[in-house]
Amino acid sequence: MTEALALRPRRAFIAWVLALYALARVVTTTILLVVMQHQVPSGMTGGDDVPVSYFPFTALWDGQWYQTIAHTGYPSELPRSEGGSVQQNPWAFYPLFPLMARAVMAVTGLGFPAVGSTIALLCGAGAAVLMGLLLRERIGDPAAYLVVALWASFPASVTLQLAYTESLAMLLLVAYLYALAKERWLVATAVALLVGLSRPIAVPLGLVTLVVVVLRWRARRERPITRGTYAAMLAALVGCGVAGLLWPAIAWWRTGVRSAYTDTMATWRGSGTVEPFTPWWGMSKYALGDTWGPVLLVAVPLLIVAMMAGPWARALGAGLRTWTLAYPAYLAAVLDPFTSIFRYVVPLFPILVVVLGAGWADRRGNTWKRLLWRFVPLLLLSIVGQYYWTDILWRFVPPSDYPP
């Protein structure tokens, strides 16, 4: 068995993944502590006259909304301006993360910043383990280790230890993809419902599930499908549909306003409305000019398609390739592109397999010697990017600033 094909015992593999993840978080913690020295005290950090400390520094921006939810929950009425328009409010934020924090706060007596960042840290570790297990059978142990390390060191991976939902969403996302890969349809259904309470990504996951189910159906002659399996596959599809509607339905039920969720989300939009796709055109021209903006807007989707459609991505399998195509398409439809885009791409971990050159079906080059010469410069660029992401986007400059 070649070096690229050899698999360590499962426990040893998990231990090494956790060690790599822990090392990445040590680097991120160091960056946070360095940048924190330049953070001006403000109401967002605990008070104008209160020195900034680590845990409050991990709960800025949306962390403030999650802290409010953890303490007081969601309003039964949508706050409105004198003119009647809906104002920004907690209904834009999914409940699983802050409610987990509330439970831990009640047990430990700790404050939200410490609890929220700790939950994020642990969820990120769980996501790293499942990601490694998901990838190792496809690309081998060496490549799986390095992909996890790159993902854990990505510039916006700082959020994996902040009081944000990125870590929890990643844990559930990778758990769902892992369940699909193992054809644990009912497990996937249960995870999908949790996804519906943590992050609005059920729609692209539904497309991934449909592709995996169709491929399983096409292989029914070689691997017959029982009635129970048909029912379980249908449950996974229905689970994604329910997950996509779950939080908007809860917001409607609690407030009595059918469009409570979408009305609230629109308050964060520059136009005040949720407009599919069109904001990307205007933002691309604003950021890069009338010529290069549209060029980039076309080039990036084509590049992603090329990365996933070529033989260099074949080892990923249909599920991961579909996710890497469906999720950016979903972001284009529902997201106003701005500074938050960097953390929204954290779930696109399969791209790192292709960038590392580890996605060929025959695993050509998936040995330590051949992987490391690509990994090392990517890792260094990622760590530098972490510093700039933390200093430029995470650090709050009063009285107002662009959110991460």
C-alpha cells in the first residue's frame, strides 16, 4: 500500500486532526490577542471605560445579537419605526447557537462571551474531525490532514472561536454530508432539522441530497433498494425542505407576521429589500469598476464550475462537488455581497482539496512530499490573511465600522 493510500487507525487519525486544529487555534488566539491591543474600548466591548479583555473581544458585532437572544430571547412583536417599517431585530439570527449558550450559562454561571466562544471552539473541533473522516477515504490521510489544516487556518476561520455560528453550522454541515456519504438517511434527516435552526443553508443541502438520492436510485440494480431505504431517502429530502421553512415559520408563528423573517432580513440590505442576484452586479462595479467588476462576476462562477467539473475534483464524489456548486449559487441568490462574504465562504472546504491538487481519482501526488510544497505557501498566506481579517474587519473602530 502506497503512502497516499495508507490509512492510520481511526483513533490515531482523529488525534492528529485535533492536534492540527488546536495548533491552528493557538495561532488565531495569538492574532486575536495582538489585534486586541489596538481595540478602542466602547459599548460593544463592555464599556468606554472598561479595558478590553479576550472574551468580550470575541463577542463583537453579531455576537452582541446572540448575547441579547441568550439573555432575553426573541420579541413577540417586530420593532417598527414611526413610519411603520420593520427595524433590525433578533429574528434575523437563528436560535440554536444562542439557546445552547443560554443552557451552558445557566449551568456554569459564566457570561455569554466566554460561553459563546467556547461553544464555537468545540464545535469547530468537531467539524474538523468529521471533515477529516469524510475526506480521508477519498484523498488519503496526508491530504486530509492538510486540507483540514488549511480550512482551520483560512483568513475568516478566526470565526471558529468567536461567538458566531460558523463553527456550529460547519459541524452540522459536515455531519450531514458525512451521513449522506454513509447513506445514513435518517441521521441526515435529523441533522437537517438542526441545520434549520442554526443557519439558512438547507436549500443547497436539499439539492445535494437530491443528487445523491438520484445516483443511489440509478445504482439500484447492483445494490437493490428496500422499501425502508426508499422511505428513509424521502425523509432526508423532506427534512431539507422542512429545515428551509422551519425558522421563517417559527418567526411567523411567534410574531403573527407571515413575512417576519424576510422583512427582518431586508433591514440589513442596502436597498431595504431582498433582491435575488442583482446586488452582485452593482457591488462588483462599485468595488472594481465598470469593466473589471462584471468580468470578475462572470469569471469567479466559471472558475468554481471548472474546479468542480474537471478530473482534478473527481475524488470528491458527487455530493461534495454538488455542494461546492450549489452553495455559491445560493449565496448569489440571497446575499448582498459585502465584507461578510469572507466568512460565508468558510463552508466551501472541498475547494481546498482541488487547490491542494489532491482531488484526482487516482490520488496522483497525494504523498507528503508532493503535497507540502503546495501546502506551505497556502498556509502562510492564510495566516497573514487571518491577521488582516481580524485587524481590518473584526476590530471595531467607533463610532461605526464595516461588519465582518
